[in-house]
Amino acid sequence: MDENTKAEIASQLSEIILDVMPDAEMRDKYGGVIVARTAGDPKTQCCGYFIYTQHVSLEFTNGAFLSYPENILEGAGKRRRHIKLREVHELRTKRCKQFLEQVAKL
């Protein structure tokens, strides 16, 4: 996966997050970007994204509570789930905005 694709995915994720959660705070932390639904309130931390060598991972703090009928979300922990993105079009095909809309309501 080339650096331009990673950068484009990250840029579009940031735009989608702020579109869905206009009051969100995005901070660099843990080697990625962590999102809190409400700026200044760490208790509202809900998701984040991380850039790896072969993909960008969109991770949901309480992803186990999201509806995901097509097994798009990965992970088997008690709470966290994630989506691996390898191409820009996967932002749409893996329904990232719809998952973020669910997260905004938790």
C-alpha cells in the first residue's frame, strides 16, 4: 500500500468523522488519531484510526455494540472492533460513515 493511498484514506476519514460528529476532538495519541465525540471530554472517546504498513485501521472503542450484518467489522474482544482499509473506495464499500453515525449515537 503506497503512502499516498494511506494519506488519502486518513484525510477522508477525518472529513467523515467531522461531518458526522462536528463537535468531535481528534488528537494524535497511541501512534494514531483518537476521536472523542465531545471536545475536552475524554470519557466520550469513541473511535480512532491508525496507519499501518499494509492498511489503515478504523477502530471503534465499543464496536461490539454496533450493528454490522455483513461481518464488516473485525475483532473478537469484549468491546473493540475495527475495519481494515486498503483502498480509498473501501471507505464507501465498508460503510465507514454508517458505522461512525452509529458511534455518534452511543
